[in-house]
Amino acid sequence: MFHLSMKAQGVSSTGVPNDWFYGIATSQYTLLKPTGMKMQRILEPEIMEDVEQAKAYDAADFSRAHDRRVEVFSELAPPQAINGLVLDLGCGSGDLDFRLLSELPSISLIGIDGSREMIKLAMSSVAQRPDFQERATFIESYIPSEKLPRGPYVTIMSNSFLHHLHNPQVLWDTIKQLATSDTFIFVSDLRRPETLVEAATIMENLAGSEPEVLKRDFFNSLCAAFEVSEVEAQIRTAGLAGLEARPLDDIHLVVSGFVRC
């Protein structure tokens, strides 16, 4: 079977520039010339450390996606999950959190992210929103960590964070560490396309007019994402009975429920 090394070419057969691909080893980023073979997961950086990259992400218009995530959360969450303290793991610059706080006046929120630049952006936004200053706290931290605030939390959530993790079990283990039987869990993320060509097509259709850095990040995130069956296996490994993973739309999945260890 013919293989085309992305590292050896200027542009892969997907039409995507080779320097978009983040890699630990060249062998991980070998593209099977389109034959219908399913794509394996391709890792991307866990932390967004570049200042300009973080600023571009923060300036991007995620209103449609994040408003939809608030809508889905509100549909799935029981009344007790929207009245108290919420923990957001992998909060980024806080855009989704601010939308939740606006929509749900009975919650307060702690956002956790390992990117110092993202936390700086989130804290800057809070400083400009007096109505959120008593309800939103953002903390720079990796997971797992014994230093994370213990709650108790009415909801532990995470959006578009799971696919960044090289070891996805750290998310589920952290949820298990911090949740009680009364904590509602809500995790949403991308779903990995079948092939690199499909990932490139999705990127072009949904983000083709965005700045190059966002197109690259979206493509890499699609390639780093999990299938529903893989997330189901992660949940079983963590011993988190009570959580259900399912497709949300054409490119997203959602996990929700209560922890029953």
C-alpha cells in the first residue's frame, strides 16, 4: 500500500500544509493515500501557550457553537445542577463560561486551564464585567492536581478539552476525584472524522474564512478527537457508571449523567 509522508512533502494529499501537523514522531503522521481506511488519532499540543494563538482564539466568534452548548446543557441539566457552584475543566479564555453565567443567574463558576495566556484573557474579561466578579474565578492549573478546589460542585463540565489530552483518563479521573453522587457531569467535544481528507473538508467548510492559525488548530483538533466508542471505553476504565456518551451532531459528542462509582 502506498504511503505519503507528510513530513517529506510541502503539502499533503488532503491539501493541508504539512507544518500544520504537530507530532511526537514522524511515523505518527503518515497519511495513507485515500483508500477508505479509518484515521487513527493524531495528537496535538495539550496547552495553548503562544500569546498570539491565544489572542486569536479569544477573538474568534464562537457564539453559535457556545450558545448551542449552553442550550444543550440547559436541556440536559436537572434543576439542582444549575443552582450552585460549577467547575469548568479546560475553560480556555472563558467565553462559554460567561455565556453560562449570563443564562443561569443561580450559578457561580470556577474555570481551570493549564494555559497561563488563556487564564490571563479570562481574568481580563472578568475585570471588565462587574456583574461576574463575584461569580467567576479562573485558576491556572494542570490536571490531575491535588490543589484543585474541592467544591462541592453541582456540575462539573468540560467543553472541547478532552481531545487536547494525550492521556484522556486524567479528565475522567479528575471528575471522579471531585464529583459527588449529586454532581451533574457534562462533557462535550469534537468527534474524530473517518479520514484526514474528511477532516480537511470539514475544516474548509466550517472555518475556511478564519485566520490561518484557527484553521490549523481546528483541523488538528478534529484529528486529535475521539470516537464515541473510545470515550465509552474511557468512562468504563475510570469506573464512572452513570455517564452516557453519544453523538450530539455531525462533528460533536456529549457525555452526561451522574457519577455512580
